[in-house]
Amino acid sequence: MAVADLAVQQYSGGGPDTDTVTTPRLSTSDTDTPGTANPIPIPAAGTIFSYWMTLHLTITNIQDATVINNHLFYSDGACGWALGGGGELWIAQKTGADMGVPTGSYDQATGTPGVEGDDFDDVADGHAYYKTGEGTHSAPAAVDSFTTGGSEMTVDAGDHSIAEAFKGIVIQAEIDDDATRGAMAAETLTFQFDEV
């Protein structure tokens, strides 16, 4: 039996553009390939945000699988980024069983390129699906609060039997004025699923 082919795709731009990524990078731009351009600056005072990033686990070829479901997300439980006292790597969430964003509810990241992104939870400029006041809103959670062994985030519990994207996650970094300068080591974020 041939197992299904899956990839992580980053959604960006107004279309959106969907591109397979293996090492996505947060920045102050809405692109899946920022490189070292538009890094997230350390503010003179207070905190600022990166642009938010939308990632979807996507079935690219169902192969011999009957159904793929139970899509979960978790981290290694310890964000090693020195983002400062009020800094955090955030993930948007909803209340209820599925916390992921449907592909049809994609919302392009906004902000000032090279300066800062808009807070995805902001009532005026935030993500249309996740911001304060929208439907089953729940405050963003620290990415490292979701870990393996029973503390995973349920992104999409639904059954998928064709090549298509699961609901996705939206993450964003908040940087405080006492953050450490320089490139940070890669963080491990894991998507898990069941295949029958």
C-alpha cells in the first residue's frame, strides 16, 4: 500500500500564493521566502509583531489511503528564542474541537514592511477569522503550550479522502524591547495526522 504524500504549504499574498515550505521564516513581510530581508526589529520601547504566517498541512496525493484525519499540532515545549520579557511565539486559536483556519477563511498578513506586522488578535487590523470579537474567539496561546502526549492542538479533526489542504495554523512572533539581537535557532513545530 502506498502511503499518502503530504506537504506543509505556506499561504501568502492576496491570492493566496501556496508554496511548499520546509523551513518557514517569520519576518516583517508577507512572503514565504523572506530570506534575511525584512527581519523583525527590536523596538525602542514596548513590543512589536512579525507579520502573521499561515501554514496548512496539505495532501498532495492520496495514494492508497482511504481517509486522513485527526490533524494535530504541537511544539517541542520550549521556545528557545530570546524574544524579551513580553515577547512570545503565538498561535491563533478558536474555542471548540477544531482550532484551525479553513482555507476559505485565509486572511493576508498586514503591517508595514520592514517595520512591524499587525497583531492577528487586534479587533481592527487582526486576522478576520481569529481576531477579538469574531465568532468563537479565543485568546492566542503560546506555541510552546502545545506539546506531545495529550496537550496537542486539534487543527482539523475532519476526514479527508482527496488531495486537499487541512485547516491551517496561524503563528506570529511578538518581540519586546529587551529581546536579544541576531538570528535565532530553528524551532521544531510538528504536524501529526492519522492515515487509514
